[in-house]
Amino acid sequence: MSDGSTPKKAKMPSTQKKVLKTKLIELKGLKGGKKLKKAKPKKLKKEAKRDSDEEDSGVDVASSDRKVLSAEDAEPVARLEVSGGFSWDNTFTAPVSIIERVPVESSSSDSEDEEQQSRKRPKTRLERIADAKQREAALYKAELDNLNTEKEPKSTEEFDRLVLASPNSSIVWLQYMAFHLQATEIDRARAVAERGLKTINFREEQEKLNVWTGLLNLENLYGSPESLHAVFQRALQANDQFKVYHQLVNIYTASGKMEHAETTYNTMIRKFSQVRDVWLDFGTFYMRNAQAVLARRLLERSLKSLEKRHHVDMIAKFAQLEFKFGEAERGKTMFESIVTTYPKRTDLWSVYIDQMIKAEEHDSVRQILDRVVHMKLSPRKMKLFFKKYLDFEQKHGTTDSVQKVQQMALSYVESHDVPGND
């Protein structure tokens, strides 16, 4: 226009503005890409510099490690293939291939868990009592194994363990001595005996006496008269003297040293003249060795030394020795004298009848029993004699003799109003 005013710019439609904006944005993106492409060589220069530093440090880096693989060049990753699709059911069932790969735990783990839980749980009173009984039974079994006589020890070490377990047992110490004697180790056997005498408790008198007896036996068989006498004197000081003398005389008798045994018996009847068993043992010694005359003289001496209350018993004992080793008729005479003098001594009647039955004098037995059942004794004692009479007739008599005894017992019951019938 001629008036000099600036012409107004025509307005651009909105659609065109939008197109231009999009193009500008694309142009900016392209320019950014160019910048990235330009920056790429800088990164390579930095990597090359880093590689040169690494080479200088002595580390060899493979060229393949420096390659940057793109997503397209990378190898495909193996994926897990599952046979069967996803299930929308409430219960999920794993595929068989997965189940086979999972290791199955053994049932022992469950039992171990239960055991651990039971250990943590406090035991009840009954369980504690049961455990205590089991421990006691195991201990008792172990002790029985140690003391088992069937399992004899075969070495010194085993015997040492055995005597350590049972220090007061004379049987163990005597077995230990015998073990050494079998190997003709006399000194070691003596040492074991001395060790046992020191170990056994002083209250165990019989156990100590048994070991002393074993030591006396050892000296009698393998020692000298002097060593035997020395051990005997020691034993007299440590034990009851009568018992020690009794053991020594038995040792002499068992080893056949009759002269030593007789000498010892004579010493005993002087030292222990008031002891009835000394006279009886000495008389038995004479009767066993067919010296009945000396035994009868010894009876007379005993009646002079012993108290009168022992006379009847001594005569009865020597009468039994006559039945067993001497003359049965002489023994019968001695018993007849006793039962006539002491008719109320039913114990003597019983012994008399038993000796006559052993001598098989059946007629004499019937006569003696007839005498007894017609005596005035208590019903209780009469019952015993009727029973003895009936047993004798059933074994050695006849049917008539048995019926006769039964009739006699019935008559006695009726006449004395005794309840019961034999």
C-alpha cells in the first residue's frame, strides 16, 4: 500500500501449525541421532585407551570380550517348556517332568523331626521310671556277665578286672589262685592269696577264712611243713581258732595224711574239750578208717569231758556211726538203752526207726512201731508215728498189714476222740 503502513501477515491455519511442529520434532530427533553418532568414536577412543592401560598392566583381555553384541546378534535364551497349559482349577497339579526333577525327601527326616520333638518334650513320670528300669537292667546284666562263672577268665588282666568288680568274693580269689597253680606259678598264687586277705573287708570273716583255707591247702600241697606251720599260726591269730583247726584237719584228711590229722584231732580235744562237735568229728574219723575200738574209747572219754545234757545226744550220734560204719547190732543196743531211759524222746524213736529201716530189719521195725503207737503220747505225735507206720507197710508190707495199721489208727482216733482219720 501507498500509505506506508506495514502489511499484516496472514494467519496460518491450525492444522498447518500442527504439521510444522511434528516436523520440527522429527528434525530435532535426527539432529540428536547425529550427535550420538558423532559421540560414538569418542567412546571407542576411551575404550582403546583403557585397553592399552590394561595391556601395560600385564592383563591379556580377549578381543571377543570387547565386542558389544546387539539384541539381534545375541543367541536366543532357552526357555522352560511345560507340557500342558495353565489350569484355573482350585487344585494345582504340577507337570510330571517337574515332579521327576524335584528330589523326594526320605521318611527318615520325618522320624528325625519327631525324635527331636520328643526330646524337647519333657518326659512323664512313667517314662522316667521306665528309663530308670532299663538302665538298672542293663547294669545288672553287665554285672552278671562279669560274675558269670561259666565264662571263666583266661588271663591275668581278666582276673584283675574280676577281683576289682567283686573284691570281697573269696570264690574269685580262689579261682585266681587256681589259675596260677595250673601254670605252676606257686609264688604268684601265694601273692594272690595275700592280696585277697588284704583286700577283703574285715567284716567278711567267712570270706577271709575261705582264702586262709586256700592258702593252707597251697602250702600243704606245694610248700614245706615250715611254711604250712607259719601260715597256720597266722590264720589262728586272724580267725576263730576252732574253725582254723577244723579246716586244717580236713585238709590233712583229704590229702591222705592220716597221722597229721589224728595228731591235730588230739590237740583239738585238749583245747576244745567242751565242744561236742570235736568229739563227734574225731569219732567219725576213727569209724571211717575202720578203727571202731578207738572210736568207742573216745565216746567214753567224751562223756567224762562233756556236760551231762550232751550225753544222750553223743550216745545217739555214736550209735548212728555204728549203724553206718560199725556193727548194726551194737547200734541197736545203744538205741534201746536210750529209748528205754528216755521214752518220751520221740526224736530218738524216729532216728532209731529210720536206722532200722536202712538196715532192712523189717520185723524189728514193726516191733518198734507197735511199741511206739501203744505209748501214751500226744495226738499230734501219735499221728506222725501212725503215718510213718503206714508208709512203711505200704512200701515193705502186704495188703493185710496195711489194713491192720489203718484199723489201729481208726481205733486210736475213736478211743481218743481225735478229729480226722489216717
